[in-house]
Amino acid sequence: MSSPPWHREVLERLMGRRPRLPHALLVSGRPGIGKVAFAREFARSLLCESPIDLLACGECPSCHWFGQSNHPDYREIVPEAAEEGDGETPEAEAGKDPARKSLVIKIDQVRAIRDFVSLSTHRAGHRAIVLHPAEALQPAAANALLKTLEEPPPATVILLVSDRPARLLATIRSRCESVVLRAPARAQALAWLAEGGAMDAEASLALAGGAPLLAADLARPEERDWRRKVVAELSRPDGAHVFSFAVGMDRANLDRTLFVMQTWVHDLLRLKHDSGPRHHIEAAAALKAKARRARLDRLLALDRELLEARRLAGHPLNARLAAEHLMMAYNRATLG
Ligand SMILES: [Zn+2]
């Protein structure tokens, strides 16, 4: 899928300040709108040796290296669990259980930045570091990063990417220039999804609340298959079959289930307030039937529980028990 075009204007504006770019940027905005892609594109353009209209040419040695993910003046810092393979690496190959990989950014990873910036640059004289998600910084790592931001290394731009900038240290935020990115207009998002060959682009985009990268992810066959299973369960007139549904539940499917349940409950709440569904537009009839018997107070309580469960995503918990518990709460909320 091509890099998202809807942030181009912001990128051009920033690159237009090329001789005097800030040392650090905090790129924020909703999940799934392409913040990391933006940060990478910024880095690629910064490092490009012959930019065209301020942006990366795609042809020079620097762009070539960037494309091969081995540019010597570029580093990306992510939690261990988000590294290559995205947790999908077979256990034997990864050497350890992917579920046990770290979900936080550790101090050693931030210290490595210091070593990296102490070397001279290899190519055009700039260096770029993209760190995401910034809210995954452990407290000690955040403090180490703050020291680096307080004494900014020369010719280096550090980009922090975050869905939840409010969770960062205020002292870190104040050292960064804020770049707030937005979702594109619906038509542009749909065109981009179609170009990438996404199935059910409209339904996926609705489910993603208008965030195109999230929609592309939700349109993948394994996501759609699981979603159908959860929606079928949530739609049962006699209530979800809690125990058979939860059998064999693993962490990844629990996360998928949480997303479907959360968006489903939001739709039920909208129906309770006489609006139409916003996310599960293909299941409008089932939603309406469910909303009729649902109790508002219990739906609101379930919504809070789901939010809390998603917040605990990084913590070890028994996926089967969590799924059972939430499905039971769902039945209590929707069977009147
Ligand atoms: Zn180039």
C-alpha cells in the first residue's frame, strides 16, 4: 500500500523549514491515520540527497537505503514486541514466547540513541530517529530521553509518535514541536483503500471510525473472519454462548474481540440515543434488535469495563476467562 497522501501538506510545510528544523517533533493524532508512516516519510525526505519539491526523490542512494531499511543515519525505536514480525514470528525462531516480549520501550533502547548520535553522520549530514509509540516509554527511559532532548544532538531530528500524548511527561512534550495529524476526508480514505485492494472498504472504514490504516488492517481476511464470528455471537437473540465462544481464546483473538465488542457497544449506545450505528453498518438489523432489550446503565458499565480491558492489553491475563467475563456482562446488558 502506498504511503498515505493526506499528510503531504503538513510534511511539505515542515520540510520547507529544512535549514532550521526543530530538534524534536511530537507527532500525535488518532490511531490508524498513518502517524508512523508520516514520521518515516519525514525521515526519508530529511535524509534524501536530492529532494524533489522538498520531499524524498526515491532514487538517490539515501532513498535506496531507506527503502531497504538499512539507512546508517536512521533509527527506529519500538517496544520489543512490535519489532520485525509484529509478534507473529514463530516461537522457535524468536527464541522466546512472543507473548512475553516487552511492550515497553526500555532505558537501554534510549541509551542506544546516545551512542548513535555520538557518531558522525554517514551521508547527507542529517540523522533521524523515530520512536513509537512514545507512551510506551518506561519512566527511566523517559527520563533518559528527556536528557537527550535537553541537549539536542546536532543535525538530528527525533520524532516521537503517540496516540496519547497526554500520557507523556510534560517536560518531554514541552521540548517537542507538536504536529497534530488528522484523518483524511472519507472519499480520499476510500480511494486509498481501493488502491491498496482492500475488501469491503466502506464497512472497514466505518468500523475504523474513518481511520484508513486501521481500516486496511481490519479488512484483512483473518480480521474479517474473526470479526464475523464475534458479531454472530453478539447478535444471537438468546444471548452469546459464553463458554463455547471462549474455548481456546488466545491473547490476539481477545484483543480482536475487545475491539469488536467496544465498537458494537458504542453502536448500541448510539441506537439507545436514537442515532444510527456508526461502526457495524452491515449489522444494523441485529444491532437494532439487541438495542431494544438492552439496558442503558449496564451498557455504560460494560463500555467502561471494555475500555479497562483494552488498557490492560499489555498485561498477562487469562484470555479465556476475560472473554467469558465480558461476554457474560454483555448478556446481562442486552437480555433486559
Ligand atoms: Zn532521495
